[in-house]
Amino acid sequence: MKSLGSTLFILGVLAFGLNYMNAVPKVLAWIYEWGEDTAMWIKAGIMCSGALLWLTDNFLEKPAETEIEQEEE
């Protein structure tokens, strides 16, 4: 999930940045059919969901590592 989250986050950041240079990623070209405002919300949603996936996986992974360390001692 960490790699999916980071990929979505990077895709969202690139979509925001490339939009200002009038270069839309082909993966996200379909969202502009609904207009600029809707495309902006979709890009923000992609970026936030990617960050949420990455953070969630990061927090869920930490306790498992500490449990393994405690069992080894």
C-alpha cells in the first residue's frame, strides 16, 4: 500500500505542476472533460488519498516492527 500511496501522491503533485505548464499527463486527461474546477478537485483527491494510504500504511507498519523487536529480547 505504501508504494500505491506514494505513486498516487506523486501523480497528483505532477498533475498540479504540469497543469500550469499546459502539459497534462495522459493518465489524467479524461478528468478535464468535466471542466477545470472538477479536474482540480479530482487531482486534489488523488493526491490526498495517496498521502492517506501512505501515512496509514506507515503507522500500521510501526507497531508490528516494535512487537518483533520485543519478542527477540
